[in-house]
Amino acid sequence: MNLFYRNRTTRSTWTALTSAMLAAVLSLSLLVPQVQAETSSSASDNAKPVTLNTESATAFLDEFFASPETKPHYVGASVVVVKDGQVLTEKGYGYADLEQKTPVDPKNTAFRVASVSKTFTAAAVMQLVEQGKVDLKADFQTYVKGLQFENPFDTPVTVEHLLTHTTGFEIRDPQLEDIHTDPDKYITMEDYAKQHMPPIVRKPGSAYMYDNFSFLLLGLIVKNVSGEPFETYMQEHIFKPLGMNNSSFLLNDKFQKQLATGYDAAHKPVDLYFLDPNPLPQGGMLSTADDIGKFMIAFLNDGKKDNQQILKPATVKSMEQYRSSIHPLMPDTTYGFEAPFQIPGAGSSSSVITKAGDLTGYSSYLFFIPEQNTGVFLTYNQNGALRSMLYTAFIQHFYPQYAKPVQFKEYTPQSVEELQRFNGLYADLRISTIISKLQAGGETSSALSISDPFIGERKLIQLEDNLFKDELTGQFTAFKTYEDGTTYMREPYLNPFGYAKKGQNAAGFRDVPNNSPYAQAIHGLQSLGYLENEANQSFKPKTAVTRAEFIKDILHLSGLKPSKTTPPSDTDWADHTAAGYIQLGYEMGLITGADEKQFKPDQAIVRQEAAVMLWRAWQLQYASELFKDVKLAGYTDAWAVPAVQMMVKLGIYGPEVKVLEDGSADFLSRKPLIRQEHAAIMYALITQPTDRIVAELMAAQQPEQPQLPSTEEAVTEAETPESKPETTPIPTTENAPSAASVQ
């Protein structure tokens, strides 16, 4: 489970957090998982495995956690390794509380294990399946009544779809209001489900998208079918039989005392927070490494530990089996587990089952190698790449056969014409702002290339008809196309937890010729669904964009919803059709100024005003000093210079901006923004390699610490905005404009 925010009570912190979230979405600079940086070297064919036993496991862990490469990635960590029904080693490293210098105790220090909770929720469902009370193939509504939602398909969402993240639901991840500091606040699972129930937007069973909401529904199934409160069922039927006395789905007084303090990337403490609903089947479990070790032993021992049988042997086997894949080398999920992080070029991932978890300030990783009767659990109080580093190092040290490069049969790559079936823009199903562009015969190769805002363009080497290897990352990318033409891609470097969907063919606009320099941007947005995609419509490319249109479009592009707060009645946007987005803009600090009553929503927005809005979102990540050497031509007001410098350096503009012979650029700052230019800015936001540009700028300033974007923090760091640098103050002058001018 991946939550976005560190909770604060002040408006200033609210602004910082929400602005950071938008910045992360707009730039995507922290939405790239961190697997690649830590898994770039595969084990050689001649690697000799070390025998896994108590001595070797302990020595491995001690060396791993003491290494200079590892230490920045944790404050405190707890880990347990089991094999053949025994705990080989369990140890704590670092601190549960840094200020108090409280060491981590694997038996008593509790952590938020986040989405590892899903494995336990799945186990509870499978217990009920064993008893004949739940049918995996049945419509989930057989067991959960009263939920209203749209399903335009003739296929129901089954219990199995919930377990395997293949529901077809529109994404419903936790929201800001779901994280709070009030221990007495109580929202039931039923009420939460009714308030947030998503429609079905893909045929159930057709695609994999990591789905928190589906496990909330599974928790309701456990509650309704068993007749017991969810948290009671888990306690009585899983935790208690296994002796997991330090595990719970309720953050009560006992666990508040045992809970390790969470930390951000700068090792600053995260305030204690609570989550809605309560309990939270998809991510609310608290536990210790010692307790998880007990579950691991039972799971690997056909569901039995100390004469307590929590699952039948056949059930355990069914939970180990992958249920879908886009390619055999790239399996998706089992009942309660998912595929491991992809070691570049390696196969055998179907022999390992894993479960990752993230909440602000906490990350965990559980993985089993059933055929080796081996399991490992790691939990730590800081988000980041530690788990992928441990997984890769452990596999290469003890079981290098699972990291061996795959040997493929000789294959003749297809022609550019044949590969053009993959051409287009692909939007991640869960994080729609992660956009990849596929092109056969691109600039870097006559074959298929892929590009994204993180690392730019690189070649995909074809290995089979629908399987490719990324030339830069070494990881596999695969495609699946259905009879109706719907095409999905799995590209694990950006997001290992789901598919991306190819956009529709753009119908175009009758007033935008194909040779227009803005056609690519306009058609791209149309393909992705941000613009109406019907033939014979007019776009009106030279019509001025209003202030309301700009803020609405940018926030919508970022995947954000309108504010639920009713604007004050004396504001000039209270009754506007875009009121929710304008209100959100104020709440996020994108719109500031002395006059908070006048936004002038229907006034044309000036280009430098638009730049400042985006800059306010970005400045939590990108200090203005990175762009201070950008030379501007033309005239830009002093208060907008840093914003316009940023836009120019990152390439967030259209063909109207010209770079002159002296290297300066005229952003046309004081001109009204027109629709075709607005489309170019939006398209650049989701396709420009902004992360790469910034990485290069930072490396130039600090050449001793060059950094390459990486994979596991995509779904982690983007959701811990408190780790970003402090906000850069907005430049002001005596004649700085009012809120009506976006200052």
C-alpha cells in the first residue's frame, strides 16, 4: 500500500505537502522505482552459491547492513530468515527511535508492514474458501451487498479478481483525508467502501493493476462471511494460533508504544498518524519480524506450525501459483503475492513469490522461495531502496540460479513496419501521469524505441514477437494485444506493479492540420483522453486560455481531483464550473497573493503567470539555483524570471519559443497563452525527460555524486513528500502582482 502524505495540522504544511504531491506528479522525478540502481549486475553463470545456514545468514546480514552503500537507506531495520521450518537468524539493526537511541528489537519492535497486510488478508479469505463459505469464481457481490457501481462489461468482478489485482476498477488509492492524527476518528470499512466505490473501466481479468481497494473489499468478505469483525477474525484465526502476539490491525495504546518511529529520507521523524478506514485490510497491519517469521514457517510447512494448521497444504500451493502474466518471464500475482523485482536479464521469477509494502515512513518486503523452503522478511522505518538491495544481494549470494540470464532461441527482429503496431503513448493504469512513448524507427534506432520523462529514449531489443529487452536497464518489456485492439505493456523499470495501456488512435481536429507544429502534442493529449476524441470537432488552437481552464487542466493532468471544500461565497470563483480546481489551487499554494477573493477565472492567463503556477509546484524539488544560468530574451517580469528560466531549461514549451544565436530564449512571457501552446506545455509535462535534465544539472554542480534515476522509489518516494528539500522562497518585488496575476 502506498500512501502519499505525512500528516500535519497547519495550513502551511498542508500547502507544502499537496504542492509536493503535484510536483512529483507533474515532474515524475520521484516516481521511478529504485530497482535498477541496485540490481544492474546479474550473477554470472559460474557464481557459486553459499550454503544458507545460521552462520552464513547472520554473516551476510551483518555485512549487508554495515556496508556504506546500505547505511543511508535505513534508520532502523528488522529482518528474519527462515528455512526448513526453523528461524536461521533474526536481527535488528539501527534504531527504532533515533533521538532516544532505542535499538530495534526483532521480537518486540513493531513496524507498519503496510501492504504486506494483503498477504494475511488473502490467507483469511483462503481459509473461508477451504470451508466452502467463499467461491473464488463467484461475483464478489455475493458476499458484499449494497455497493453501487458501473460495470459496462458482461463479466462480473469475482473474488479471484480481487485477489489477483485484475478487477478492472478505476484506481482508488488512499487520499489526504484518509491520513490523520485523531485516534478517536472511526470510519468503518462499509462506509468507506460506499463513499469511494470505483466504476469498472476495463474488462475484469484483462489487465493487472495494483489495487488497494480490492483488498478492502476482501476484508469486507472476511467480515461478512465469518460474522466476526475483521480485526477479531485475524486475531483469532491467524495471529493467535501462530503465537503472533505482537501483531494487530489496530493501532491501540500497546502498539503505539511498540511502534518504531517512521523517518523521511533526511532521517527526520514522521509524526504518528492514523488511517481510514479502521481497520485497514489492505495496509493497516502492525507486526514484528519475529511474528512474521512464525507465519513464514507455517506457510513453508504446508500451512502448519506447532500443531496449528492455519491453511491446508493444497491452499498453500494455490497461493504460490501465479494466476496471470503478460509473458511467462513476467508473471503478475498469486493469491496474496506478486512477482519479485526483476533482476535485469534474469529468469526464474516464477519460482519466487513476494509482497512489498509502503506507508509514509515505513517499507517492508516478504519473499519466499518455496522450492528451497526459504523465506525472508525485512521491515524498516524509512521509505527507499533497501529492500531491493537486500533481495538482489541475497539471491545472488545464496541462490544465484535465480539470477541467471535467460538464454533465448535465435530470433530475427521484425521490420520497422511490423513493429509499428506498438507505436503510441502508453499510460500507466495506476499512475496515469507515467507516460511512455513507443516508436518504431525512432531517432536512436531503426528498431523499436521507448522514451519517458525519466531517462529519455533508449532501444528495445526484440527477443520474441511480444518480448523485448531494454538496452539501458537490461529489464524485460512485454506486450499483450486483445482482439478488440486494446494493447497493454508491462515495463517494470517505471512501475513494476501493473500494466500501461496504449492510447486510442487520435481522431484529430478539423482545424489542426497534420503538418501543424502543434499536431503531435494535440493528438497525443487526444490519444490519452485529455482532449475529446471525436472526428470533425474544432479545437480552436489560437483561442486564449483562461486562468480557470489552465489550473483545471494542469491539476486534472496530474491526476488530482477537485477540492471538496466549498469556496467562500464572497470569492469570484465560488459559482464557477471550475470552482473545485481553483479552490484546490489555492489550497496547494499554486495560487497565492494578498487578495484571496479575486482570481478572475475567465480572464486570459499570461504565459509567465502559467509558468509561475507550475514553478510553485516544482520548487519543492528543484531549487531555482539549478536554472539561474538560463538566459532569457524578450521581457519577463522580475517575479516570474525563476519560473520562466525553469520552463525554458526543462523544455516545457511549444514551437513558439525560439532559442536565439546567443543561447537565450524568448518565452513570450507577457503574451496570453493560447490553446495550441497550452497543449504543447501539457504534452511536454508528461513526455519531456525533465528528471534526466535535472539529474545532469545536479551532477554538474556536484560531480562527485552523479545519480541515475532508479525503480523502486517510484511508488515509494513520490508518496513521501516530506523528504523533499525545503521550499525555495518565491521572489517578490515592490510591484509584484496580486493573486489575480497568480503571484
